[in-house]
Amino acid sequence: MTQPRFRAAELFPKVSIDLRERPDGTLLLSSDPVAATVPRSVAAVLVARAAELGEKTFLAARDADGEWERISYARARELADRVAGWFVARRAPAAGREESQRPERVLIVTGNSLAHGILMYGAGAASVPICPVSAQYALAKGGEFTRLRHVIDTLRPTVVFAEVVGPIVETLRAVLPEDITLICTDPQNWPGSVPWAEVVGHEPVADPDAMIAAIDPEQPLRYMLTSGSTGLPKIVIQTNRMWCSLFVGANAVLAEVSGWGVRTLDWMPWSHVAGVSVLTGALVNGGSFYLDEGRPTPELFGATLRNIAEIQPLFFANVPFAFAMLCDALEGDAHLRERFFEHLQLCLFGGAGLPQPVYDRFQAMAEATIGERVMFTTGYGSTETTAGVMSVSWPTTQVGVGLPLPGIEAKLVPLDEERYEVRFRSESVMPGYLDNPEGSARVFDEEGFYRSGDALAFVDRSAPEQGMVFAGRLAEEFKLNTGTFVAGGRLRADLVAQTSPVVVDAVICGEGYDEVGVLLWINPAGCAAELGIEGSVATLAAEQRVTDFIRQRIRDGRGADAGSAGRITRFAILTEAPDADAGEVSDKATINQSLTLKRRRADVENLYAGGTGVVLVD
């Protein structure tokens, strides 16, 4: 069979790995190291790029009139120096602040924006760590704001940046201590606040270069929150060393093919490491980063499509669900297809596995439009590893997580004949969680490897250079009442792949029951494309052709030897979308399985009672 041709595949370096097996079956996997100097800080990288690139656009975002407002590298450096000057002035004795007070920390309660970016780099230059949180934390229903309170209690911030505080005034008044300084652009809504114009207009320190050169790379750069899928989020300490060392390896593999040094369009929130990673790729390589105001939702994805057509990114990163939405749009718009694929060199998915049918649809359009395929890679990793630490860097038709980046050592502990628990050790792995020594100790093994809690499997154990695939999250695995063990994460990924594009996501049920059942969300656009049926979710959920399609795909996807662990016996379609405000869906549009099961207990009980809307597979 002729291998398909991939655009820009020659820009990837040759794959070279080191794989060692221990007597107990544990494997140690790494890629060849890279000989490169690790910058001392992210602030130092901005200094270098500003000197080198001057007036080239670094950050761009649409203004109120829909036009692009741009900040050059030189201007970004200037503004960051002014913000740093404001922070330094706060620490000066003349500011009346006591030496014994708690360390300066900034809580950011705002989405991606030009001001957010400048504050981020200015705080970093002044060695003041930031903690960006999801907007969902301040918009939660019910007025309890449990997660936001938890973060504030643990972080103990001294400064809060809420770019537009008006919409969240009541929330912040309910959760913030009185002694916190608040920065905003609408100070009339928060008496005593500091106007953003005052911060960004402050005089720089006398010698900003010396200040940045003195940054300790081991001190916290930012505090990033875990997803909190099994409870309240933990706060991960991330240092300059972590980010800078990670991108030495990432650049060695991805810089040329990604086009990071040209232009990037991205929406992913900077409260999540995936979003910060894309931004850092642009900074390190001197590219132009365009903030996408769109989101992978029916209401906002149109903005993303408009930006794609205008910006024509070389690199496109998103969550798997967004790629499904993108395929729906591209299949119906020839002009958009031509604009999107014209310069595209690399796509990256993260947050969950990319269903093979979505990948196949995407590549079929690429071949029809430009005569070749586009490379896909992954950002597999976690907040605790800084960001993605594994990638695919070779032409392949297999959707997977790839191999460790240079500088990353993976420890693979056997779980069964195929799967391994993956653990990581490198300079990009966190020193621990903030003020949580017990939690920190639990996630490191006796050799200092971070326990990811994920399972991976080789594409081909006899050819490890073909990389690995995601095989489920251990926390999502459970037992049926029969004692049968169910790998819920893997089962969910397989189910979504089998039923795409009609099904977009699922919650695996069965703990406390004798059989595996699933609650599903369907995609109206996918139903129209695959089955020729249009209508609302509620209408489609009652449509027999939809349920028959899902039932048959589940049957067809069963292996000949499928036991009860992999045998889905019943399903129901959910007509209420995942509730982001309640935490069911993350910033990256991935489903929090355990929390969703708790919130939808009535749906689970209905599923096993054979109630309304339940479809039996057999």
C-alpha cells in the first residue's frame, strides 16, 4: 500500500529513541538529547526577541470595531518593563509595605487579552508569580464559588487582575479579603482599585536588563491549577526553568514544521497550560500570535472560522471536539477549505484523544484541496509536566501521543499485556504543589518520576519508534458489581471514535451496576452529514435512525472476544448540554467524567431502570 504524502514532513528531525527494559518489565523511554542553551527566564526570551525583531507584531487581538489591535515585540517589552516597574515600586519601603508580609502573588480573573499578556510578562520580569484562573470560577451558578474560594485561600494573592471587573463585582466582593489590591480597566466599579492605565504607564526600574538577568530560574513563574476532576484543584508550581527547558526540546522537534515563528491563531485559555504553551511557542520563535475570540461552541465557532480564513495560520491547535466542528464547516465551504489548507503545516490536538474518523475526514479534505495530508501531533502531558511532553514527529496515519520530547524521560510501568502506566522525569516536571507536601509526595515515585495516572500502549511493541497511543486514565477505571474491571477512559475514546460524527462525547457508567451503559451527547451537524437528518438535539434524540446508527456502530465496534468490561449494553442521549459553569466541561471542552456522573445521577438511574429514552444495544 502506498504511503500518503504529508506536507512539510521533511522539516521534522529524524526519530531517534533510547528504550531500556528492566528485569521487572518496566521500560525507560527517551529521545536523543539536544545540545542547546536553556534561557534563564521567559522574560529574558522577550528581551532577546524585542531586540531582534523590533516592530514585528507579537500579539494581536480584535478591538471593539472588529479590527486587529497589534503590539510589536519592542512595544511588548516596553510595556512589560513598565508593569514590572509598578510591581517593584510596591515592594519599595516607601510604599509602606512591611518586610514580613506574605509574598507577592497575582490572581488573574480574566480571559485572554492584550492586557493579560502584558501583565503576564511584566509580572514575570519583576519575579512576581501569577495564577490565572478560568472565567468559570467567577461565573459559577449558585453563588458558592467553591473553587475560587479554595484557590484564594491556598494562593493568598496580594494582587488581583480583573480586566473588566463590572460583571464579576459581586463574586469578588464575596470571596476576596479586604487587603487585596485590585487592578482593572473600569475602576468606577471597584472603589480603591488601581486603574490598568496607571500600572501599564508606570516608570520602569532604572536598569530593567539587570533586573531580568538576576531572575532566579528556580523560583515560581506561575501557579497553574489542575483540572480538579477528582476534587478541588491543586495548585502546581511552575518555574522559568520548567518552561524554558521544555521548549528547548519542543523547538528541536516542532519549531520548523509548526510555523511558530511566522503566525499562530489560538483561543485556548491561558489559565490552562495548553494555551500558554501555544503562546510560548510563538514568543520563543519570534512569531505573531493572534488571539482568537471564537470558541468550540455553536454560538462562537463562527468567529474562529472567520479568523481562520483571514489569518491562514501555519499551525492550528485545538481540542478534539473543535476538529469535529471544523470538519463540519470545511465540508460545506469550499472557499474556507482553500484558505485554511493553503499554508497549514501542522495541527495539534490535546486534552483528549482525537477520534480516528475525525482525523480521516480532515485528511480526506486536505488531500482533495492541496493534494497531500497535513501532519498532526499531540500536546500530551499535564500541568505537572509544564505542558505537553510527548509528540508525533513523523508521517503516520495512526492517531496517537507519540514519543517523549528531547529532555523528557518516560518510565513505563506494566499494567497488563498491552498497557503501561506512564511516569515522567525531567527539568520540566514540577517541584510540587503549592502548600501541599502530602499531595506532592504521593505523585512522585521512589526514583523521582511523576506519576501521571494515565495508561499508554505502543502502536507496535516490536517497533517502538512508531510511538504510543493513549489507553485511558486510571482514575476513570472502575469495577462492575460482577467484579469485572472496566477501563472507562479507553472505552469512552473507542466509543466516540466508533460513533463519530453523530456522537461527540460520552460518560461511561457502570460502577455499582452489573453492566456498562453510556450517556451520550450528539452533534446535529454530524447527524445531518452522516444521516441526512436535521433538527434540534431533542428531536434527533428521539429519531430512530439516529439511535439505530449508534446501536449498530456499538455492535460493530465490539471485538469477537469482548467481555462485559468492553460490552456496552445500553445508552441514552442527553439533551441538556454539558454545564461548563458547574464544572462538567473544562476550558478545553473536555468532559469531567466523575463530576458529571455525580450531577447526573438521575440520568444514570434512569439508564439502568430502562426508563425514558433508554436504548438497549442487544
